[in-house]
Amino acid sequence: MIPDKTHSCWRNLVTGKKPIETQFLGLQMILKRQQRHLGASPTEGALNDAIGELHAFFAKYESVLGSEIKNL
């Protein structure tokens, strides 16, 4: 089951504080893009947008991201 958007794991992922091991290229790409876009001092609004996008990505590809979801 995918954690709620308010769970701290999403903030840690989009900021790069907690890396995640994955072979899924789409996930690698979205994380790198978000981390570059957010930069060193992201605004709260930008963080919330990135978290929402990443959460939606996990929801869409839940069937192939099983091991990544377990590691959240």
C-alpha cells in the first residue's frame, strides 16, 4: 500500500535526503528531475507539487513498483 502524501518519505525522496534503490527508469528520471527543479532551498509550494506528482506516479505504476513501495 502506498503511504499517504503527508508521510515524510515523500519529502525525503523528492529532496534527495533518502535515496531509493530502483531499476525502474521512469522513477529514476522523475526523481532526478524533481531534485534538480527543487534545488537547495525549495519553497513549500514547490515541495507539495513535487510530492503530489511523485505520489501520483507511484499510484499509477503501483503494480511494477512493489519493492520500491516496501522500501518507503
